Amino acid sequence: MLVLLPLLIFTYPLVLHLGVYFGHVELALVYLGIMLTLPFLFALLRQKKPVAWQIITAGLAFILLLLEKENYQLIIKLIPLSVNSLLLWLFASTLGKDRIPLITRFASLMRKDMPPAVIIYTRWATVAWSVYFLLMTILLSLFSVYASLEAWSFFSNILSYFLLAMMFLAEFTVRRIFLRKYMNYSFTEFIQRLRHIDFRSVYKSTSIKP
């Protein structure tokens, strides 16, 4: 499941776009239903008791398949809108008073020290990502309401991922400019460090030591 589930998640936008393009959105929804059910099924196959999130996703898959015939457009449009809204909340909610910005937390898990310049930059980077996800949420809402299904699908399932990659590269480039003396790693090394972070510990960070 460690390989199969991420593969299904990353290929879902392409499957959905092809489903819209060829007029078979229902197949993409079946694909989504299988993807949501897999964690629950794998837990049963390994003779383990499914945890709460596995039961919830399996329940969502069941509801999805029940509703897909009459509400498929609403369902497929709500998914990326919900994901971007959640990401907006994850970043923006850490910018409050006495809270540690999300990217500052990631940085503290990737390096031993946190110079003041790094703390300041990572806070503004968190602001930038919050603005990005806010704009994406607004654009997705507008495309959902006013654009054709095909145009919405192209923006949501193709163009938005290109924009996400460009934002990621742009932020890394700006980081190298402003934090040159504190960065001794390449983009590839940065991705490798990011992959080894225990994401559960990100929201356990309560203090950052310079």
C-alpha cells in the first residue's frame, strides 16, 4: 500500500481529466472510490483493526458511489476545492499570535539551528503559501461556477499542478537568494530531506530555538 496508494493519488487528476474529456466521469469516480477504500481493505487483509481514518474514507467511498449518478459534477468539483481550502487552513492557521508558522516548523525539523534570518524568512514563506492557496481556492470556485466542465477540468487537474510546481520552484529560488549563507543543499537534497520528515511531528512543535 505504501507504493500503490500514493500512485493512485497522484494519477487521479489525470484519470479524472481523461474521464471528463472522453465523457466517462463515472469511471474516474469508481477509481476514486477504490482509492478511498484501499486503506480499509489493506487493514483487513493484514488482519489488523482498521483505524478511524480508514473507516471514514471507506464510508466516504460508499456514499460517493451512491450519489455519483445524479451529483457527479458537484462531487468532482468539491474535491479539489476542499483540498485547497484545507491547505489554506493548514498554512494560515499557524500564522496567529504565539503560533509557529508551518514552514518554520518544517525548517526546524530539517536543520539543527534556526538563525533569526531563517525564522523571519520561513514566516513570510508561510504567508506566501497561504496567499497562494487562497487565490487557488477563489479561482477553483469561479471555474466551478462559471466555466464549462472541460475548462474546469483542465484548470483543476492539469494547470493547477503546473502552477503548484512553479510556486514550489519559485519559493525555493527566493529562499536561495535570501538565505544563501544558510543553505548548503541542492533542490534534490531538499526534496530528500523533506521526504524523511515525520509529518506527524510537524504539529507537535511548540518552540523554535535559534
